[in-house]
Amino acid sequence: MWALIFRQPEIRASPTLREALLKDLNFERVYDQVMMSPASTDSEKDALGEAIWRAYNQMHNEMQDEQHSAPRYALIQRFVSCFRPSAATERGFVFTLNQDRLVETTYLGQVPIDLPGVPPEINSPIVTLPDTDHVCQIGIKFSTDEGPHSLAYIKLHGSVNWRKSDGARGLVIGTDKTRLLAGEPLLKWYHDLFHAVLHAGDRSLLVVGYSFRDPHINATIVSAAKDAGLKLFVLAPSTPEDFKTRLSGVHSHSAADLIPGGEKIWQSLYAYYSGSITNYYMSNNAKLPAPGRALFDDLGLKSWPLS
């Protein structure tokens, strides 16, 4: 994402923004510094926000290219679909911190996906989020609905095509996400739902592609592991040794690079899978390969072969 943002025209046109990103590869930290600094001009703040939005939108457009269509469908059908409920009264959850639209614009009818609280036109370039009263009604309906249930896809940090009720873009970016989440009814409910699901008791959570750098997410995971028996499973490309080293902050150069609650995250771990997500499903076969079957067996989930 840093590279995508850095090469946007708004950054190239601003010496200040270009220098800030060259100094720090953590674009969310740069975003906070620019937005909170009294030295930043309104035009610089607008330019950085526009560059970040353009980067996400460009990433989405690249993923939608025809050459990527087969990998997209394979990912949704062969991997994501395995988290759907096995009974009408159950509900499967995918919580994502990603703000692209890959999943909801790719899924097929045999893998129904529900974005609770989001208007039906989920593929629209602009989706306006519901206000507080509507979110309350959505929450009640969601908690009392007896099924049959779709796979709930919860975008904890918003989406590139969402707009808040005041017209601002519905992307949660920066290092102080808790404050931003509290200010948007749907996103606050999403975080409350994330907390409730993880604390429901005897749950398993598979984490894929997360850096463990968001304190509010880490705190929920650690709390659920300690108080509700949550079992943490992690799939990542790094070796277990590198993963543990990063969590412990051994090679961190500053306090800002430390993983919040890293040691407690490590103690919550029940299984670790090294490699890319593509090692765990096959794009040309409805059945999972041996590593994929072992992964979902460990999670206690049925691996769904699609006809």
C-alpha cells in the first residue's frame, strides 16, 4: 500500500508529502502526522486523503482485471466458502480489516455473503452508511434472526466505496482507529459484534494476512483468549521463529514499531501455518489439497467441495 500511495500524482506534486512518506514506510502513521499537525495545510491533508483513496481504488481495479478473474473466483469458492455455516441455525463470520471490494464483488450465488447493515447495492461506486437509529434496528434483527444464515462478511475498518452520513469517505485509517470507529454507528456496531463473537465461548479464530499492529483488534483477541477460551490460529508467510520475534519486538527500532500485546498474542496461539494462502486451496479443483484439509480439520470446519 505504501508503494501504491507513494506513486500517486498528489504525492509527487507535494514535496512535503513525498518527504514524509520517504521517511516512514508506515503510511497510517504518516496519515496521522499530516492530519493532526497544525503545520499541515488543508490542501496537503486533502491531497493525502485523495492519494490514499486513489490507491485503494486502483488496487481494486487491478484485482478486477480479466487476467485475475480465475484466481478471484478460486479464492472465494475454494477458501472463503469453507467458513459458511454447516447448519441453518449457525452463522459463519469473516471479519476483515481490508477496505477493498474483492470478496463482495466476486462471490457467486452458491456462496451467499451478507454485509450486515450495508444497503443491497453493495457493488455501487458509492454506498451511504445507515445512521444510529437504523443501525440499532439492524443489530436487533441480526441478533434475533433464526436463519437460514449467509456467511457474514464484516468490514471492520470500512470500505473504499462507503460514505458516512456527512459525506466523508468511510475508510478508517491511522493509528487511533478506536476514536474513529466510535464516531460511525455501523463501524462501532461492527467492532461490538467482533467482540461479542470472539467472546461467545469456545471459538476458533483463523488470522490471515494481519500484521497485529492494531491495538483495538489485539485487545479483543487477547481478552477473548483469556476470558472465553478463544483459540488463535495464524496463517502467515513468515517462519514461526520470525513471527515470534516480530511479536516480541526484538528487532523493533522504536516504540511505534512494537506489536501491542505481542507476547499475549503469542501465548494465545494454538496453531501456526507457514506459507501463502494459495498453498491451502487449489484453483482448478473443488476439493482442498492436503494442507487445506488439515487446516479446516484443525478448525473443526467442513471443507466444502463445490459442484
